[in-house]
Amino acid sequence: MTRLSVEMLAADTVEPITSAGHAQLGVAVLAGIAVIVLLITKFKLHAFLALTVGSLALGAFAGAPLDKAIASFTTGLGSTVAGVGVLIALGAVLGKLLADSGGADQIVDTILAKAGGRSMPWAMVLIASVIGLPLFFEVGVVLLIPVVLMVAKRGNYSLMRIGIPALAGLSVMHGLVPPHPGPLVAIDAVQANLGVTLALGVLVAIPTVIIAGPLFSKVAARWVDVPAPDRMIPQRASEELERRPGFGATLATILLPVVLMLSKALVDIVVDDPEKTVQRVFDVVGSPLIALLAAVLLGFFTLGRPAGFTKERLSGTVEKGLAPIAGILLIVGAGGGFKQTLIDSGVGQMVLEISEDWSIPALLLAWLIAVAIRLATGSATVATVSAAGLVAPLAADMSTTHTALLVLAIGAGSLFFSHVNDAGFWLVKEYFGLKVGQTIKTWSLMETIISVVAGGVVLLLSLVI
């Protein structure tokens, strides 16, 4: 079972820092979220600062002493970064190594060489899903955009027919499958089993990405028929390399952490005896830290060496991979601080009691909360960490599988209807040369389909497992 640090668990079990009633706590939650939304949307403040101020505002409106509100926030920030910070860093290094070595281009070119005609949208969704496993969404978009534009132009395909499947593959991986930051934070918050969540995440992702990708792209291509903009085709990483890694070695490096984490989950189910050596071994090698670290170290030999990287070049790649994630780490950490302030204020317990009174299924409630925060803030990560903090108490009496499904319900809700307050919206708009209305009819609707389909699949799974 993946757990928060000892400090976080201790913080979850202390007495609330305020004795406010449900009404005051409800107002405090709305006020805290409103402050975050206003600062992000109106004043364009960085999400880290907005979450910090919003957490303190929440504590103040809940009637908590300021020193206790600060202590809750810093405890949550520290334990969240301790829990997922290293994993995010390792994922960033692996993604940068994959991109710079030409490994990602090798996978893309190999799959595209085998595909053509009607199979091309399916090839694009497969490429994006594989590439999207270790990469952040924004990095994946930048990496795949040249491929999408070149395939559309050279093959005379509709840009939406090729682009939507690629975006769907990246987005689904980002929202549902660890080791992406959102799912990792939610797993920590509700104390879910990472291996089980990963397995169920992949299970939910398959039908979701098929419907939102290749199938929806047929409709999107009819609604928005635009050519690939020449000005947006940047140079590919491998064009400056004399050689690059092989397809098999690259694929093995990407899938290694997934295989290790799923193996741990399988051994946990089959053996179910913490004292046995085999389970203790897999508990170590299947932990996300070891699994990702192993992939990075393997990547030095399977990706860096075939590309002709020197030791200095490898060191530089690691440094460049770590630099851009500072903002992500701070946002995730501040989100954990906001979550802990919610818990310590008694808001989580309030949500638990309200859900019992209203008879709302916990998974549906988690999805709705994440949807509301996503629409308001535009950030899938903020929506995930905030919703996870609100619904964490609901997981107390859940089975291992239902706790994992709770994480996936939050992830699904966090992807709902990306619009003008989401940086991803403008990224897609500019790269594809679309108008705002066209972006809404394609990208925004695709994100909504992902959210609804994934949420529906999660609810169906909850009835049978």
C-alpha cells in the first residue's frame, strides 16, 4: 500500500484546528476556492502563490488560528513533495532523455512506417499513449506536434483526424495513469495502492482513448477542416544526431517502471504475505521510486549511449530535465498544503457526513468536485489535489480496488472541458493554428468526452469489482 509520510498520517489524525460548524466550513471552502480561482484567472497569479494564499484564506474563514493554518499548510506541502517530488523529478529526467536521444522519434517513426490509410489515427493514439507514459502533457505535445503536422501534410490527412488521437492519448495518460503528478498526489492523498491504481488506470484508459481519439476525430475532422500550419513545424530532436536508440530498447526502457509496478501489485494479490521473501523483494523493486530510478539508469545505457552521448552530455540532459519542473513541484506541493488545510479544518469529515446524508456515491461526488474545480481554475493538477483533499475521508472504509477507482474518478473529473483559463487550451490552439471557437469544438469537447467516458467506466467497474 502506498502511504503518505509518517508526518502526513499524523497530521490526518489530529483534532481539527477549528471548531466551526458545517455552515461556516462550507463558506470557508467556497471562499478559499474562490480566492484561488480569482487569483489565477483575474490577477494571473502563479498557481503556487494562489494555492498558498487560498489555503490561508480557507483557514481564516474557518476560524482557525493563523499559526495553526500555516502549520497545516507547510506540513501538507512538505509531505506531498516528499511523497511525489522525487517521482516527478525522475519522470522528468526520463522524459528528457527519451526526447533528446531521439528515442521518442524512433518509436514514432517505427510505428508510422507500419501504418497508413485508415490505420493512421490508431497509430497516432498508440504512439501518444506509449510516449505519454513517462512524459508530462506539455512535453508530450511539443514532442508530438512535429509528427502530427508532418503526417497530416505529407499524407494529405485532415489535421484533426491525426491530431485529436495524439492529444487524446497524451491527455488520458496525464489524467489517469501514474507516475504523472496528478494521479500520484491523489494516490498519496487517499492512501491507494499504486500498482492496483496503475492497472485499473490502464483498463479505464483503453476504451476512453479509443472513443475520444480515433472515433471522435472523425466528427472533429468534419466540424473543423484546417490544413497543417507550415510555420509550426519545428526541428525534431533526432535530426541533429548521427544515430539514435533502437525501437526495442527504447520501448523496454519506457515500459520498465510500468512492468515493475504492475508486478508488485500482482505479487501482492497472489502471495499476500508480507513476511515472504518474494513479496518483500517485489515491494522494493516495484515501488515507484525504485521502478523509475531503474528506468532512468537503464536509459543512460539504452538511450544515451546509442545516441552517442558523452558523460557530460548525459549530465546536461539530467539538469535540463529537472529545470522545468520547479513550477510543477511547487504547485503540487502547495496543492498538498491546501489539501492538508482542508483536512485539518474538518472539511473532509464534513464532506463525509454530507455525502452520507445526500446518498451520493463517493465516486460520483469525487468526479463532480474535480469537475467544478477544473472548470473554475483551468488546472487539472489543481483540481486533482484539491478534490483529493476533500474526498480523502471517503476512502477510509473502501476496499483496495474502490480506493484506486476513487483516484481515477478524481483524475477523470480533472480533465473536464478545458477552456480559456487552461494553458493547454492555448497551447493546442497556437500549435494547430485554430480559432478559439474551433479549439472549443475539438480540443475542449475531446477533453469533456475523456472525462465523461472515463468517469462512466469507473462507475461501471465499481459495480463489478
